[in-house]
Amino acid sequence: MQFRRTSGRRRWTGVLLGLLLGTVALPSTSAQAAPAPTIAEFPISVLAKPADMKAGPDGGMWFTELTGNAIGRIDTVTKEVTEFEVPVPGCVPYAVNGGPGYAIWFTAVGPLCNAIGRLDLTTHQIELFTIPTLQSHPADLKVGPDGGLWFTELLGNKIARFDPVTHRFQEYPLPRLAALPQDIAVIDDGGVWFSEQGSNRLSRIDVTTHRITSFPYPTPASQVLDIDPGPQGDDIWFAQIVGNKVGVFDPDTQTFTEYGGASLAAAPFTISAGPDGAMWFTELAGGRIGRVDPATGAISEYPTPTLASAPADISCQRPADDPQFGACTPGGSLYFSELGADQVGVLTP
């Protein structure tokens, strides 16, 4: 595997080995556990702390580096890793998104940075667009059904929209103080859903009327950071860091279903649909990747090859022409970041 880091004219290349390991499932809540996947790990630069992970319109998998001050890419075929430094020191890329357009968009936080960023996939130039609310800490961003980039302001306590063409911002304050809005999910109902970690609620903003509705999670103080559409794109799955569960919300019936069965204090962190029709989640404290069967709620767990890997975000490969809303690439893999090991993991169901 080749490795490159790009900053202006500086580029260096090395050869690193990925570890490939077939894992064995831990005891599951199901009578018959799912077949064990294979997990490969690919190192990136030291002390990069890879965090968010998403598919890009170029067919690669892209990730942010919390201390590497860069946006990284892993090639899904060659497993070559390339990194692109953010031109402003201390401007930390936080969340990443593939598209709209032939670009990678990201949120940027830090004492000198409070912006939405764009990395042009043709020129590799990075632009930053400053958010009106000072130190808002943009936490996540997704393309909404109206074509705008919607993002959460963790400290600004707002849900906001950025126009990728006009570069205009629109911000909408949340009704609850210290709601701490975090992750965003877009399903086929025409709204933008987001998780309020501070108020322990799942919320939705109508992109036309801007009306906000909220639904409290059943488990108190569950600390839901991440939400994601289900395999069919019509419901919302979530991971509970403190609640130690994963669950699903049905927008039609407005009901929650939660599933236990993960190891004690595993800290389910992020969740994503997989190419096998199941939902996959990371266990930040457990050093494992979990799988939940949407039909039965049965949970299986698979340890990562590296101990104390602290797997963070997980996302499946998606078609290059539709990395936003397309289903997972059939027969593809899931990619996840390892905060504790400075690696990218590749899981093949």
C-alpha cells in the first residue's frame, strides 16, 4: 500500500502493510450468529486521529484528521492513502461529506476556524467559508433534499444551511437551550433529521417551513452522537454511547425500538447501513465492530485486529455517481476510522 501526504509542493511516499484478519464473533443475542467478516487495517500518518468517514464522488473513501490537520483519502482498490493539509494552522477538519459536485465538503473547528470547507477534487485546492455565528463548532453536514448543505452548530445551538453555489448561510436557533446538536441524517421524507445530544432528542427540521419537531429517546441520558438512514432509506438508526444500545426510529409511526446485547460498556459510537442489508456500528470503548440484524434485532460483535483501536466513524462504499443517497455498493466493504491506532479499517461482510 502506498502512502502520500500533500501540502503545496511537498509530497512523500512510503510503503506500509495492511493487516488482514478473519475474526470470530463474540456471543450474540441470536440463535445463529452472522458469518464473521474479514477486517483489514491500513496505517495513516502518526498522530493523525482519523475521525469522520464518508464515500466521495470520486469513488474513494474520505476521512478527517483531528490532529493531522488534514483531509485523508483511501483508495478502495489499491488502499493507497493520500492526505491533503488544510491551509490554515489549527483549523481542524471535523465532519466530512462527499459532494455536492465533484468536491469534498467538511466542517472546520478550532480557535482560528469556524467554517465550512470545500476540497476541489480536480485541483485539490481548499476553500473555507466562515460561519456567521462565532465559535459555533459545526459538528456535521449533509446534503438536504433542497440541494443545500445542512449542518449542526454544536455550541451555536442551531441547525443551519449553506448554499454550495451562492455561499449564503441561513441559521435556525433550536428551541431548547444546550441541545448540543450533533449528527445529521437525510431520509426520503423531505426533511433533515439531527440528534440533540444535550437534550436527548431526535429532531427534524422541515426544509421549507423550517418548523422543528422533536422526539425524546426512550433511554434517559443515552448520549446519541450518530444517526444514519437504514438500509431502505426510510427510517433512522442511532447509537447510544452511554445507553450502550443501538436503535431505530420509524418516522411513519413515530416510535422507537432499542436493542441491547452489546458487550458491557462498549460505547456504541457511530452506525451505518452495510452492503449486506444489516446495520453496522463501532464500539469506541470495546474495540469492536458490531452488527445488528434489522429483522430480528440480533447483535453480533467482531474485535478489531489492533487492541485499543477506538473505532470511530463507519460508512459503506457507495456508487461514485451518487455517494449521498445511493445504496451501499453491492459486494462492497465498510470503512471505519481508528482514533486510537491512527489507522483506517476495512470490513468486508
